[in-house]
Amino acid sequence: MQKRVCTWCVESMIDEQHELTDYGRDLSKQEVLGGHGNQQESQRQRSRLVQPDDSLEQTERRWIQHSHQHRQPQAAESLQDECRRLEDVVNKMVAMVTKMERLVTSQRGIRDLEEFQFGPEGRKSPLFHSWTARQFEEAAEILLDGYRQELRLKQTILQEVAHTATSDLCMVYLSCWLHQPFIPDQNRLTLEALLLETGHRPL
């Protein structure tokens, strides 16, 4: 029975190594997606329809005039296209966060198995180079928490960006999208440390 459990543990660690490779690749892609030009283009399209010094009433009046006179159908269509591109970025991030959740769940399973086999402190020897299963789990949870919050922020921006009434609010959305406030530098360092630990990032 114990031999079977150990075999399962080794197989799980091998699967985990492959998952971590995909994990790092996905998070690297997210860095590109987060700084994507789609948001900037959407803001430019929106700014063409909103004047910076407008009051809310003036903006609403201008929108009504445009919709009645059909003066800028191409700009509206272009804005819609850019919003679809932003939606595609968000959908890819949803898939990435779902994969991260599965990784955290499997990390918890490995830690629970080690605690069952070796006691509350788990395995004494490291899982790869120097980290224990608990350290892997903690790192994965930190990353998941940051990316989950960032996803919520981007989903909110996606819902609101085409309905903003002022250019100032457009700039706030643009800044939030590009700077990714819920993914601080510490999270990037955590990811790099995780990939170095598993040997997927050369020293």
C-alpha cells in the first residue's frame, strides 16, 4: 500500500513539473496581454467621441446627436471591434486563472499526501532543488490570488470602458489595464523563483 502511495506521489510530482512549465508560459503570456495595445486603441476611439472639457450633460447631448445623425458609424464600429479584442484578452486570462486554480489544488493534494506519509512537517527532502511541497503551495496561492484579483479588475474595465462619459475616466481605465496593480513586482519574483526551483528557468 505504501509503495503504491509513493509511486502515485512520484507520478504526481512529474505531472506537476509539466504543469509548472505550462504555468510559467501562461503567466509570461499574461504579461504581454496585460500590456496589450488593445486598451489604448479603445481609449483613442472613445476619446474621439468625447471632448475633454465636456460636462456630463454636454457629453450625453453629443452622443444623442451622433446617434441620430449617424455622423460617426465607423468610429462606433471600430470601438466595438476593439472591445471584442479586449474581451478576447479577458477570456484568455479566465482560462489561465482556471489552470492556476487546478495547479493550486494539486499542490494541496501533494502536501496532504506528504503530511499523511511523513507527519505534520511533511517530507524532509526537497521536492525539486530546495523547496518543500508547502513552499510550492504557498507560492502558487500567492500568484493565484494576485491574478484572480487582476482578472476581476479587467472584467470590470471591459464592462465599463465603452460607456465612459469623460476622457479622465478613460485614462483611469487605461492606467489600470496597463499597470496591472494586483500583480506587483513581488509576484513576478515569486514566479521566477518557482521556475528556477523546478529547473524551467536557467540560472
